[in-house]
Amino acid sequence: MSTAEDDIIVSICANCGKEGDDVNNICNKCKLVKYCNAACKKKHRHKHKKDCEEHIRLATERAAELHDKELFKQPPKEEDRPICFLLIPTLPTGWRYKSCCGKLICSGCIQAPLYDNQGNRVDNQKSAFCRIPTATSQEESTERYKKRVEAGDPTAMYNLGCDYRDGRYGLSRDYKKALELWHKAAELGHSEAYACIGYAYDHGRGVEVDKKKATHYYELAAMGGDEISRYNLALDEKTAGNIDRALKHYMISARDGHSNSAYQRFILRRICNKRWLHKSITSLPSIFE
């Protein structure tokens, strides 16, 4: 413990009451009390054990409560598209990433016909945003991705990491490079990069299998707005019998446009209603006996 007098903090040994700056041997578990030496710590252990375990229990419960509060918060919405100012479609076929300018363009804007000042239709093989011609080869497209990576574009980092993972478009398969790019993209807020890292730990792709780390990265991806990661978390909770937690995940994922989550939410609500009805009936008082 410590005392404060005239803005001076004095450390006190919890066992013998000694004061001084040399009282700095802290409890390794709760980090709350101090001792002057290891002998006092050992002697006071049996008195402090109960309070120490209670503090750790309360701290763990509070940490889990704060974690769940962030985990089950509705993720922020995607930014509007730069041309039509509409929300990005939920299906991956509804948009495309342009490596020339680093913008996500919806398919409607990409396919829309273009006309010059005289009303004549012009060639549409250019970016709908920056008007730079589309890459004519995969090598040129890869070079553009690398330039976007150097510019700090998280989407380019994620896409290039996927190319290294699959060994496509002239790149050799390199899980280490892929993970490096995904970590950089994730630090810049790319939720799907977190999902790929979680999948790598889940299935041992480039790293050793670690289910705990996999769940951690899946949760980071879900909190960032990746509906597939949240759907997978819901499946895990459902398998573990945590129906309430699974239902929360399904509801959030369904709001983000995941169709399977909407169906699972409907099924779990029926299960929850049946359980509530069964619990209500079995808990009725025995006045009818």
C-alpha cells in the first residue's frame, strides 16, 4: 500500500509496515500490494491470497465485459462510393478495386457508358474515377499494386498479400510475405486482412496452428466490419452451446448483408423461444397439483 502526504507518495510494506523507497517488491498476480523483500512477501502470502484471487476474478470479469461490449457493437458503415455516393454493395461482384487510383468503384459506375461533349460514346477502358487507362497485362497490374503498397494503401496490401498466398499472377507462393502484408493492412484498419491472418492460424498456413490466436484475429476482423468472420464466430458459439452469443453475432452479420446469418438468426430465435416457453412452463408453481 502507499500513503500520500503533501503530494509525496510513500510505499509501505503490506507485511511489516516498513516505509521507504526500497519497498518495491510487488505482488506478481494482482499488482496491488508491495513488500520490502521476498521474505515478507512469502510470509504475507496466506493472508493476501483471498483478496488477491478476488481482485483477479473481478478484473477478469470486467475485462471480459468490456471486450464483449466492443465485440457486439455494430461496426461502422463503409464510406460512400466516390462517384455515385451510394453504399458499397454487399456482394463482391458489385464493386471493384482500381489499382491505378486506389478507389473502390461500384460495378454500375464501371459499366456505365461515357459520352464526350458532342454526345458521342467514348471508349470506357479507363478508370471511372481517375481516367487512367486500364492495365493491359497482369504484370502491369501487379506493378501498380506494389506502387499502391508503397503509398500506404491497405486494400492494395491486402490484395497483394492474397496474390502471394495463392502464388498467382506471376508471383511465387510466399505465406511469410502474405502475412507481412496482411499485418500492415490490418494495422491500417483493413478488417479482411485480420480475417486472413485468423484463417492462417486456424489452418496452419505459414504459421503453426493456434486456435486462440485465430479466434483473436477473427474477433478483430468482426469488430472492423467483416461479416464472414462474425458469421464464423457465430458458428463456433453455436457449436459450443452459447446460443445467446451466437444469436448476437448472427444479428450483426445479417445487418451487414450476410444472407446465411439472416437465416440462422431466424432458426435460433425459434430455438430461444422454445427454450423460454419450456423454462416458463417448468418453473410454474405447483398450485395445480
